[in-house]
Amino acid sequence: MVLYVAMAKSSEDYPQYGGESLFGRKLRLEQVSGWPCLMMRYPWVTPEAVDRYPFRAIVISGFRHKWEEMDVTELYGLYDLLHTTELPVLGICGGHQLLAHAFVQDFRRVASFCDEPMRRLQPGEPDWDPEYHPGYFVEVGVQPVRVIHPDPLFARLPEVIYVRQSHYCEAKQLPADFRLLASNDNCHLQAIRHQQRTIYGVQFHPELYTDDYPDGRQVLSNFFTMADREAAD
């Protein structure tokens, strides 16, 4: 069973979220993993809540709202889970950034978060999504990502993969216990992994794979294969 942590602020975020519904993404996780997937909104996620279910893996969604709009106290349970769970974890896009934050700073000592954009647009550079953070560079569409450190997450994939992107913020700091796995010219921390635990963050959206660009599906399949092996041990 997969826990899909929905980083939605309210039920109004659920119907359409970043081009495909969260429910649609949940179905993709079920399809790739072969396991049922329970979606739980992030303020409800605590170690105690997670222990009630036979989960094999945790996936944390992305989000489009501003970091400033988050109530840090509603993240305490998820923060505690990340630091105590033995389950494999995959943070996607905003979930990847959240994971990086969680291993750099103590959330109980943070009053609020702020957006950390990649960069402002350069003079003459087109704004491909003027309604989404105008004036800032946004990495969108299918983009190349280079694997710079071999890892089971990228098994059976080439050195350069092509995956869907949709973000203007990024994780600025690699946590001390993490290793950089993949990068590109737009965003340095495209994929990271905890060096002792099966905890991954990917800035791209592997769940938005297509028949023409299936690399994201393979990334998910590799993650769930690792989770399956750990559950069997």
C-alpha cells in the first residue's frame, strides 16, 4: 500500500492540480506500483496515523501555492514522520523541496517559509507562463536531466533522461546526509538521496510520464521495486 501525501491546502485544490488531478496521479502510482494508494492531506500525516496502515512506501506530491501560505505547524507531523519512518520515501517537486527543508532545519524553530525561486528572467527572455509567478524563470515541459551519480532509482535508464517539469522554486541547499544524484542547467538539485535511508527527492514529475517520454515511469517503477524488496526483508 502506498501513502500519497497531498500537499494541497484545501479540498478545492483536488479537482485540478498542475495539469492533472491529484486523483489521476494517485491512479498512476497504483498502476506502476501494483498496490492500492491512500491519499492523505499533509496536516493529517503523523507517525501515529501512518502506523495504522500497512504502507510500503510514501510519496509526497508537489504543489502550486506559495510557501508563504503554508502554516508551519501543520507540517510538524510530516516532519516527524520523515525523521522517524523506516518506509521508503519519494518527494516530488514541491515535496522534494519540502524534504530538503526538513533535513536542513528544525520545523519547530521556523516561523514561516518563503519561496526560493530559481532566478529572475533575463532581459529579453520570454515568460512562458505569465500567470505563474511573472518575471521569474519557470522550468516547464519535458526537459533533460543528467544522472551524475549511479543509483537504483535510475536503473535501466540512460545517463540523460527526459522528464516533465513544472516549477519556479528549487531546493537551494543539499542536506548534509544527502547525495546529489541528478542535475541540469536550470536546476542544480534535480534528484537527491539520503545516504543511509531510502529517502529520495526529485524536482521533476516522474508521475507525468507519457508514451513518448516514459522515463518517469521507469523512475517510479525503480522506486517501488526498492520498496517491495525492503518490505520483503
